[in-house]
Amino acid sequence: MPFTIAIIGRPNVGKSTLFNRLVGQKLALVDDEPGVTRDRREGQARLGDLDFTVIDTAGLDEGPRGSLTARMQEQTEAAIAAADVLMFVFDARAGLTPTDRSFADFARRANKPVVLVANKSEGRHGDAGALESYALGLGDPIGVSAEHGEGMSDLYDALRAVM
Ligand code: GDP
Ligand code: MG
């Protein structure tokens, strides 16, 4: 059984950017099952000496007033069920939104190890958001920049501790 990590979080926090960085050129497949898994992407990732399957939960729009839609909820729950470890990603520049808190509730209730990822943290612009995220109760935030490839060794350390 390959070790599986699900990348979860609200739209636009950088989940797919992180997925692509972890998977690199080895993007494995696009899941074409109908229904809740339709937008789910899986790939084989490598970080240092860690090999794992990574699931990206895909581009669903937020509902009215930034709410979590039923489809987002179903897709996230399916990814959580399939995963050994969750990466909860938020936008450290934007700070936490009500939708982030809804996703964090799912992550907490899953009773699986969670790595809290403070994305868009390049240039220390994420410091305030990272501090705010301690209140989620998901552990210490790992500041990364998926776009610029920063913080990957801290992410490695955090994953190493739970894999
Ligand atoms: P997703 O909806 O969570 O999958 O988010 P995407 O990966 O599609 O990224 C949403 C937007 O955030 C895009 O415009 C990305 O270029 C941008 N983005 C992703 N990662 C970073 C980052 O580390 N820093 C900054 N500044 N922008 C990022
Ligand atoms: Mg995406």
C-alpha cells in the first residue's frame, strides 16, 4: 500500500501549485470517475527520500458568501478517507477565512495526522497569517512558498515526523 497524502483547503490557496511541485514531472493520472471524485487528481510525489501518493482536491467554486458547497465537502471527505496524512493548506498572506475554518473542522474530525501548510509565505509576507493559524488547533504552521519552492525542507521535516 503506497502512503497517501491528501492536499485539502479552500480554493485558491495554492493546493494545485503544491501538488505540481511535489509531483514534478511524474504526474500520474487524472481521475475520470463521475461524481465526487471527478476533479480529484493523484500523482506520485517525492520529497527528499520520502515517496508517497498525493491527492489534489480540485477547483470547485466557493458557494454564496464564501461558504463550503456540498460538492466541496463530499470531495474533501473522499480525499480524507483515502489518505493516511492530510496537508491542510491555507493562504498565509490572506489570513484565515470562514471557509478555511470549515475545512479545518473536517481535518480535525478526521483523526488523521495533519500537516498545517502556510502557503504563499515567501518574503515573510505570511507571518501574520501563520501566527493566526495556531488557533486552528492543527499544530504548528509550516511556512512554504509552493510557487517559489521555499520551505520544502521544513515540509520534509514535518512529513517525516508523521510518515
Ligand atoms: P488551488 O485552488 O488551491 O489549487 O490554488 P492554485 O494552486 O490554483 O493557486 C491559486 C493562485 O495562487 C495562483 O494564482 C497561484 O499562482 C498562486 N500561488 C500558489 N502558490 C503560491 C505561492 O507560494 N506564493 C504566491 N504568492 N502565490 C501562489
Ligand atoms: Mg486547484
